[in-house]
Amino acid sequence: MNTLSSLSNLRHCVAALTRSSQTFVLRTALPEDVSAILFSIKSFAAAMLAYYIALRIGLARPSWSIVTVYIVSQTSVGASLSRGVYRLAGTTIGAAATVAIVPNFVNSPVLCSIALSAWIAFCLYFSLIDRTPRAYAFVLAGYTASLIGFPALSDPGAIFDTAIVRVQEVSIGILCATLIHRYVAPKRITGLFNKKMSGMMSDARHSVAAALRGTPHQDSGAWRLATTLQLLQGMGTHLPYDFANSLTRRRHRKMIHDRLARLVLVTAELTDHIGYLNAGGKNVPESLRILLEDVRNSLDGEDELPRRQSYPNLISRSHGLKTDLTASALRIDDRIYANLTRHLSEALEILHECNQLLRPEMREYPVAQSDEKPATETAKGYIFHRDHMMAARSTFGAFLTIVTGCLVWIYSAWPDGATAVSVLGVCCTLFSSFDTPAPHIMKYILGSFYGVLISLVYSFALLPQVSDFPVLVAVLAPVFIFAGSLQARPPTTFLAMGITLTLPILCDLGSAYQGDFAASLNTSVALFNATGFSVITMSLLQTVQAQAAIRRLLTLSRRDARRKALRPAADETLWINLMADRTALLLTRLPGAAGSLNHAPFGILQSLRTGHVLNQLHRLHKQAADETRVSLQGLFSLMARYLENKNQTDTSLNIAVQKHIGDLMKLALSAADERAVALAGLLIDLRFALGLPEGGRNDDY
């Protein structure tokens, strides 16, 4: 009886847990599902509206209006509108380029194919260099030429009319998508942006607190700020199209970025200084311990208003303690403690200023009466890493791929070769931005396979029974709404696009039913031949392994740090922001790299810190005394050689760098003026950045 009772209780407990888990899954998944379905319904409505308008005005290929809607549509108002603007601009430019190229090479199909391939490669290069959502305009300029130009080789006299009609079809699709997503249950990107910005500020605060607790570099979370900054930059590009933005706010976002990019560097300095302080055997002043504890408690607190009100007091205490420690410094340890308070006050100032800059955009935050106004210096904003060599490599691979496809088509006299090459050009322009494009193309191929099967069912079983437009809409609705909901989810976006882009074209949705099984089959064969060929060639010519991409980022960062040893940067903020972008690029590639590259973020952070210190030392070099100036010049030469030695295998060079820093530190400690204090602090930072033993010991100097 007891056993039965126990089993019954266990069964009830399991049932209760099952219900709870189901409720949790529904609560977390349902909002995403509802949002995806709503997006899909709006996209389908826009597609049908565009299709109806294209039919009414008698355009030759109204199905392209449907395709445009699904390419343009994004889950937010701002992203949809900006993507539409970029697509319209790119389509117009691409159509104009095609009209200029095809008639001039009409008597030489090979030369015409090479010219079109060169134009596609040209557009692809600039799309890879731009690295912003604006790059979509270059992508469209390239693949519009591919879609219009190659089929036009069989009928070059109609190229102008084809280009004009294509621009009209695309314009109608863009207009309908923009209107529907703008006015029907609009989902603005501003709210999501503000939420991400708030989360980033919380991460910034916790990363400083983690550094003050002695958390190692890899666990502090400071590096993740770079990834969030990159995400917010991409979202911020769409904000001007969201009808909820202003120039003042844009400037504030740039200023916030400048400060948080610098916070990545400052947090690294704090981490090393705290690690030295906690190493043991240190006579740490009690006033410093109390200050560090108060700062940690403030940063860890969840109540926003008291924390914001505490920043001015903590900053003032940090400055005061730095002055006291510097004035009474007798040992190198004292200088390290003073240097710690310098970085601590800077971190607090950054957090405090960011809070002030966020106030106009994050109105839910309470505003304290004692808040100071944010600084008003010129903001730089996000700086993109642009690798011209890698972009040229990918572009050349795409050019070879398309030209090879054209030669196969021309010399084999394949009737549907123009369709295949057009699709090949689209694949090269759409997927070349990925380091490894093949997996994404495979998703698109799988979606296209489903799209072909569905289109055959529609073309030869369902559409012949349709007699009017409302019935056609009802028949198309199930598959388009399902595919559109998949397109709203990033993991299945390319799979869904294979369906939504293939179905309208293969069904040949025109003013009248024109089912042709042979034509549909030939087009399908051309589609899969082109996408399959693109997988092979792009894997051979355009794939960049994660390890290789990471090593190149590390090499370029070390090279640029070496340049700082030879000459100072004109604008240090630009350098820091560039390195923040490289850090984000490195972190996104790290999961696909081998475990031996887990140290890579520390390597790029080391280059950032080293370059920053060398740039500051160049400024002191201009005002230093003769002996110090000569010694600094020697340090710059040594550091250039040190940074050129990629694997740091030259032990004698390492020892020479340590000794030279030690000699310079002795000169700095022998004086008490402001420049000497600044020099000592920068030399300490340089030792920590280079990872030299303990960052500095009394017996080294």
C-alpha cells in the first residue's frame, strides 16, 4: 500500500513538473512564435498587394514584386525601410550598369560575360569593405546585373526595356513592404536597441566590478562589450528609418561607444593591477582597500539611483587618493597603487558619463538632481576594420567562379545556362560575406529543393483550378505564411528564402496560367547546378577558416601596434575603436577555431594596450628632458623589434626590453614633476601589457 501510494505521489510530481516545464516553454517560445507569424502575415499581405498592383499595370514579371517583398522585409520597421532604400538604390545602379555593358559587347558573349563578372566582382568588393547595412546596396547592384545581364545575351535589343521593368517591379515590392510593415502593427527597432543598450551598461558595470574582485581577463566579461558594441552599431544604422531618432541622440551614441571601447582597455589595466595587489606580500594602504571595497559594493548594487548618485563622490575620492599616494611614493609598489587609482577613477568617469549620455534615450532611468552634464568633445563612433587583401581574395574567387560558369554555358550551348549563371552570380554576391559560405548555401539549396517540390504541386495541381485573385491568395497563403515565419528566425532564414524566392518564379505567377512542366524542370535543373557549383567553387576559392581569420586579425593588430612604436597615431580614439571592432570580429570566430587559439583575445588586447601606451609615450617624448628623450627613443626602437618578433622567441630581446623599461623607470622615479609621474605610470602599464614578470618589482629598478 505504501509502495502504491509512493508511486502515485511520484506520478503526480512528474505530472506537475511536466506541466510546469510545458508552461515555461510556452511562455518563452510563444512570444517568439507570435512575432514570427505576425511578421509572416504582414509580409504575405505586402507580397499579394505588390503582386496585385504589378498585375493591374501589366508588368511582364509580377512575380518579381513578390520576391522583392520577401527579400526586403525585416522584423522591424527601421530595418525594412532601410533595406528597401538600399535595394532600390542598388537595383537602379545595377540596371543602369547592365544597360551600359551589354550593348557595347553584344557581338562578343565571352567579353560581355567577363565585363558583367567584373562589375559583379567590383560591387562585391565594396560590399565587403563597407561592412555596414549600406553594403546591401552594393550587393543589389551586383546581383541585379547578374539577373538582368546574362539572360539578356540572347536578346540584347530588349535590355533597356527589361531593366526598366525590373526596376518598376522592385519599386512596387519595396513600396508595398514599406507601407505594410510601417503602418500595420509596426515593430520598432528603437525599443530593442534601448534594451540592448541598457544591458550593455549593466555588463560594463559588472565587468569593472569583476576586475576589482581579481577575476582573470578571460572571465571578466570586458571583451564581450566589444561584441555588443558591434551589434548595436548594426542596429543603430536602421534607427534613422525608425521614425524615432534625432541627430543629438546619434551623437550621444557615438560618445557612448567611444567611452565603452576605452573601458575595454581600462578594465584590462584594472585586472592586472588588482592581480598584482592580490599577489601577496604587499603592504597595501588601508585607504586604498576601503576605496576598492566601496566601489565594488556600489557597482554590485542593483538600485540604480543610489549608484548614480555615488559616482561623483567615488571619483573625487579616487582622484584625491591618487594625489596622496603619488606624493608619498617611495617604492615602485606605491607608484603601482597610485596608477591603480588613476585607472579606477577613469573607469568610474566612463560609467558616470555614459549614464548621463543615456538619459535622453533611456527615459525610464530616474535622474538625480546632482547629475553633471556629459562632456561635449567630438565623438568618433564605430570604426570598422577593413581588410582589403581578404576582400580582394574573396572578390577574385567570385570573379573566377562566375567566369568559369559563363564559359561552360557559352561553349556547351546550354539553353538554360543563362539562368544558371544568373543564380551563380546571386550566390556569389549574397554569400561571400561569410568566412565559410558553403553551409549557408546548403541551407538555401535545401530550401530551394522544398520550393521546387511545392512549386510543381502548385503549378500542375492547384493553380490550374484557380479562377480569380482572392482564391489565388487563399491557395498561396499556407505555404507563404509558414515559410515567412521561418524566415523571421535567424537559424532558418536561408532555408525559408529558398522557398519564398523559388516558388513565385517557378510557378511563373503572371496574368494568366502558363504551366510548362519542361520549362519548370529545366529551370530547376539550372538552379541546382548553379547552387551546387557555387558550393564547390566558393569552398575552394573563398572559404576562410576561423583559425586563419583569427591569426590574420592578430597579425594586423600586432603590426599596427608596431607602427605606434615608430610614430604616434593622429587620433588615439580611432585606434581604440578600431581595435574594439577587431576584438568583436575575433570573438565571433573563436567558437569555430581550435582550442589552441583560446588565448587569441588576450593577444589582441595586448596589442591594443601596447599601442595605446606607446602612443602616450610619444606625446611625453616631445616634452621630456634630453636624457629621458634619448632613452625613450631607444625604447621605441626596441619595441618595434619586439613587436616584429611574432612569437617572442628572442630571449635576449625580451631581456633588453625589460632592462630598458627599468632604466627609464629609474629616471622617472628620480624626479617628482608631473611629466615624471605620468612617465612612471605609462611604463608600469607597458610592463603589464607585455606580461613581463609581475608587471614591475622594486629590485628591477
